[in-house]
Amino acid sequence: MKKPHDQHGSTGKQTPVIALKTLLLSISLLLFNGCTTEPASEGQIGAWVGYQEQQLSESSYQLSYTDKADPADEKAAWSRVEGLWQQRAQELCGSDNYMSSKMVYDTPCRTHYAVYGAYLRREEQCLLELSGVVQCQ
């Protein structure tokens, strides 16, 4: 029995080329959609850079600052991280009259995937992370 044609003369069958194009388009949309809807804290290096703080009491905070590592000059990079951590501590306390404790220096490496044209590339970025408790005086 012959299949009825639709209004455009098609029998409902797809040629292999059209099926392949449809499959590639679907995969591309899924990849791009996955990249754009993924939480920033998991998918983008820039989202990992900056401050995180949590108020522990009326006058104390858990404070972290994360920045990109600079393999060419790690000492200068750590100095920048320490300076920015101290600047934020002063802002939280309203002055430079604070005590810091439980300081942790860490160098976490994070993996993310970047799309370059038709290619998906895995990249690793190492960061500098300084965290500790700020006790305002």
C-alpha cells in the first residue's frame, strides 16, 4: 500500500543527509544549551574568581578570595590575593582594626569545557584561594 503524500509531496521518509543534518543540529543545540544553562560556579572560570563571605556572628566573618594563578610570577599573584583579602576584611569591619585567624592558602585547579567553533576543548585553570576568619575589633 502506498503512503499518502502530505501537502508538500513528501511521504514522511527522510533522506540520510537530512537525518544526519537533523542529528547534528540537535547535538549542537544540546551542547550550546548545556553551556549556557550550566551554573556559573561550575562552568566558567570567571565565576570562580572573587569574594565569598559568610557572617558568623555580629562581628566575625568567614572570608575567601579566589583569583587566577599566574605561573610566571606566583609570589606577586599571592601578594595581590592577600591584599584584596585584607581590603575586603577592612570593608566588612569598617576599619583596619580586625584580627584574622584560621588562614588557609590553597591552589585548587578547576576543569571546564570551552567551545571553539565546532570543537569542544577541555581546559584546566589553577587558582589561588585564600580563606580565613575575620574578627572585627
